[in-house]
Amino acid sequence: MLNLLKKFLENKNKKLKSLDLNLIHLREKINPKKESLKIAIIYSLVSIIWIISSDKVLSHTIKDIDLYKNINMVKGCMYILITVIVIYSLIYRKMMLLKGALDKMHTAYKELSIAYDKTATVEDELRLQYKELEEHRNALIESNKKQVIIQEKLRREKILSDNVINDVSIIIAIWDISGTIKRLNPYGEAVSGYKCEELIGKNWLERLIPKENKKYMSNVFEKVTKGETLRNHESQLIRKDGSTVNIIWNSNVLHEENSQIKEIISFGTDITELRKMEERLNSLAYYDVLTKLPNRFMFQKKMANLLKEKKDKPSKFALIFMDIDNFKYINDTLGHLSGDMLLKNIANILIDNIVPPNFMARLGGDEFAIVIDNVESKEDISNKIEKLIKNLRKPWIIEEQEFFISFSMGIAVYPEDGKDLITLLKKADTAMFSIKEKGKDNYCFYSNNMEEKTLGHINMLNELRRAIDRKEFTLYYQPQINLKTGKIVGVEALIRWIHPKRGFIPPIEFISIAEQTGDIHKIEEWVFKTAFKQKKEWDEKGYSYINMSINMSGETLARNNVVSDIKTILIDNDMNCNNLQLEITETSFMKKLDVAIKNIEDIRNMGIKVSLDDFGTGYCSLTYLKKLPIDIVKIDRQFIKGIINQHEEEIIVQSIIQLVHGLNMKVVAEGIETEDQLQFLKKYKCDIGQGYLFSKPLPSDEIEKIIEDDYKINRETEM
């Protein structure tokens, strides 16, 4: 179209140029002055010639005056006619020239009009095409803008993804379906110790996976290459320095446009520290912190497995209950640290001499349990025990002093003495008690005539029941300190038995008997009433902020009516539940677990807080901790003893505090005896402390004086 327009305009241009030349030529021909002068001259010449010539002719030829006049008149007319003809001819010629010019101008005008019309048509068409071109151009511009926006978004997303890949604390690796590594992010480099360039082109299975994991991970990888999604598969990864780390992998496939699998992208989380923490927590749950021997909980699990095995394949085994003679004397004379060293020494001897399938455990304090499997007779058992005793009786040297340690052992034999753990332990304990009564430092097998221990229990039970009626019990209170502020925030109520003849009888000697006989319910009812009454009295004196912590046994916790009993005591004393706390031991949950948890939940719903006492002694699995409805965890004093001199205890206590705080619970440390222990607990933000460093348990009047003094000091400080 543009070419046709171009040719059309060129032709018109040529015609206009030709017309223009003609018009110029005509214009040059039509000169007004020249033409006017020319006509005047011609007219003058014709007139002069006519007059002169006609006059001469008439004068020579015509003599008659009248004729002459007539002819002269005719001559004049002729003159006019001739001049008219001449003028007409001249004017006609010029008018024809003018007409020709006007005709050409008219022709040119027509051609210009036609050209203008065609040009207008072309212009309209060009305008339309220009509009279309403009719209197309705008569309292209808009499309380009969108492309620019998309490219900018893609650029930003790439920057974001690159930042995520480069900065995220997750291994991101890409490999092809043959297992060849194609990319590894910086965190992957940091974990593996390799630079990305060192691994590109290498097979990940051969380079990074330990030999023992290769078959498993090869099967997993094969599933991924078939399009399956890999979720939470754990494997060790070999670092460049040869060490290993634990990684949990999640992988998926990247497809090409034809849906073929192109690459595999894997995300790995380094859980090495988590596994180490789990190992430490597992050790805490199943192993004694001091001796590293299995604890009571692990012992119960092993015994359960052994008893189950014996049902299918009956054979004898011996359960030995071992107690260190005069261990309290060692603690009192040499100190608790020396006592701990002795326990560890004994544990090492047991570890060296008790080999699988036999096993042992520290049940608590100075009590140990040993199981010797596949025995034929009592003589066989005696031979093995005497070898063990020989090693145990070797001199123990501490502070350049030599000590000879003796042991009392009671033995129960499966299946003749019992077919369950409780019966076997009870009879082994009875046998051990019999040895204690006979002078210690020996062992004996259980026999049915061992009634002395039972008789002693009966006597203790009678004394215990009379003590309830005679009101021989009293409560002592040990303060609990906010380690951040140093203020007294609570007390623990501790029962004491003041026998009229035997004097002070420690709770350890009568509480277990009371639990076995059920008398613990009466004792704890008295404890609750007395402690609540004391709490009410302190509230009225202005010490309502003091938290009253009361111990509750597993037997009481497992009772169906325990919650209603507590409510009744509260109503009788006209008390609310503010700043009341119950302490339960880990063993409380081993008896009627569902009932115990239900009762605790009801107690907490009343507004009474619940504390888990003696945490870490091994009865309660750590996996239950987050499931238990408790508010506070008390770290057992055994851990606190070793936090300064034993690095592992430090780590365990630190881990417990972090774990408990992570579950939004408070931590109480009991048994604080030194300033170093206190500073350690403050450092790791333990909430509350309790122990002889602050105060021993005291009667109510003495502890009240301490609370009063602390209250006054804090008020003066605040003022």
C-alpha cells in the first residue's frame, strides 16, 4: 500500500511540475505593460498609416469637396472598422492566451482535487493503519511491561530462593537419577566438610553414606527415582574428616516438560545434637547418674523381659539383693563425696564381673540388685556369688586410707521363691534383712522360716498406728528460695516421728510400711490438715505469698476419693487453693496410672499446683514428662551433688532445666549444700532452690521467725 501511494504521489508530482512550467511560460508571455504598449503602438501605427495614406490618396484623387467630405467620412468609418478589427485581433489573441492559462489552471485544479480526494482516502487508510500500528505498538509496550514485571518477579524470586538456599540451616542437595551430585548448598558444605566442587559429579551413595547404611539408603533412593516421595528417612552421613553426623532426609523429584524425572532434590536436617541429647536423656531415664548402672526402671524392664522369656523356656535364675554395710557411717565420717566415690567403685567392680546374660542395677541409695541367669543349683549360685564377693572385698583406698567394705546379700531363686518381680524382690530383701540381723557381711538364700523381718514390720506397724492416735507426729518446714530474687517463696512440709522411747525415727523407716499397710492414708490426712491449718495461720499474718508444698504418696494419689477429701479439708479450714502445692514422686504414676493422672488433673483444676518430686531417679520415663499434668519439676538431690565435680552431671542438670523450661514448667533444685552449686543453678536459670545451704527443716515457730525476718528485709529493700 505504501508503494502504491508512493508511485501515485510521484506521478502527480510530475504532472504538477509540467503544469507549473506551462503556467510560468504563459505568465512570461502575458506581460501587461508590454502587451498594452504593443497594442497602443500597433494602433498608433495603423492609425497614422491609415490617415496619412488615405489623406494623400484622397487629396490627389478627389477634388470635389463634397465627395471628399463624404469619402473622408467613409474613410473615418473604415478607420474605425479597421482599428476595431486590429484591436479585436490583438485582444482576442491575448484572451486566448489567458483562456489557455485558465484552462490549464482549471485542469490542474481538477487534477489537484482528484489527487486531494485520493490523498484524503489514502490518508484515511493510512490513519487507520497508523491507528492499528499504534494499537499494536501499545500492545507490544504493554506486553513488554508485563514481561518486565514478570522478569522482575522472577529475578526477585530467584534472589529470594538463592538467599534461602544459601542461608537456610538445612542441607539442600540436587542429584540426577543415577545418584550423581549436581549441587550442594553452603549449609550442606558446612555439615559435610566438602566444597560443592569436590562433590559435583560424584555418587552420593558411595561418597557420603556409611557402608552399614548403604543398602538401606540404596533401597530408599530407588523408590525416590520411581517417583515416590521420601519422608523422614534417617541415615548417617560421612563428613570429609571421616566423622559422621545424623541426618533426616526428605526428598522429591523434579520433572521435565515431558513428565520424565529430571533430578532429585533432597532436604536434610542435621539431628546429631538431638540424637546426643536423646542419648543423654535416655541415660537419665534408664541409668543411674552416679554409677552409670541401670536404674530401677531399667531393672524392671529387664526383669519383665526375663520373666516373659522364662515362661516359654523355663530355667532357674537368682535375684540377689545387695546392700552395703554401714554405708551411712561412711557418709557421716568421710562425707557424701567419699560415699559417692565408693558407690562408683562398687559399680565398676560389678560391671567387670557381671557379664551378659547376667545384669545388675542400682535400686537407690546403697542398694543393688543382681541377676544371675541359667543357674543349676544353690551351690552353683554360691560359687558365683563368692567370686563376686572376693572382688568386692578388696581394699578400697581413699585419701591414702585403706577401707574394707562388707556387704549383706539376700538371694531369691526363680521359680521356687516366686514367679514375679515383686515377690522375688520382697523375698530377696527379707533374706538380706536376715543377714543384717545376724551381723551383716554375708549372704543367704531365702527360706520360709525367715519371720524376724516380718515380725519387725508388725512391731513397727503397731507402733505406727499408736503414733497416729498419740499424736507423736509433727511437721517440720524447709524454706524454698527464689534463686533470682533470694526471697523465701515457699516451704515444704516434712513429717517427723518423735517416738517416746526410740526418739527420732526417720521417714524412710516407716513411710514404706505405712504405704504397704494402707495406714499412709491416715498419716497423710493428718499431714494435710496440719499443713493447711498452718497455711491459714500464715495467711492471716500477712504471709499468704508463701507456697505450702505437701508430699503425697502414690497410694493416696491412686485413691478414687482423694480429691473430695482435699476439698473437705479446705472447706473445714475455710481456705482457698492459692499457693498450695502437692509433691508426688515418679513412682506415684506406676500405680493405677490412669486414676493418678485423672486425680492430678482434678487437683490442678481446683487451683492447686502439682510438683514432680525426685525427678531423675529413674522411675519415670522422660517420654511421659510432657504428658503428665504437672506444673513443677524437682531435680533429685543426687544430681545436685555432682554438678560441680562431675561434668556429665552438669550437662544432665543443664539439660533437665532446659527441657523443663521448654515444657513451660518451673524447676526446683533440692539438696543445695554449697555456694558453687547455687551459682551453677543460677547460671542456668533454675527457678527455686531448697537445701541446707539456706536452712535445714525447722519446726513451725522457728521457720515462721525466718519468714518474718525475710519479709521485713524485703519490705525495707522495696521502700
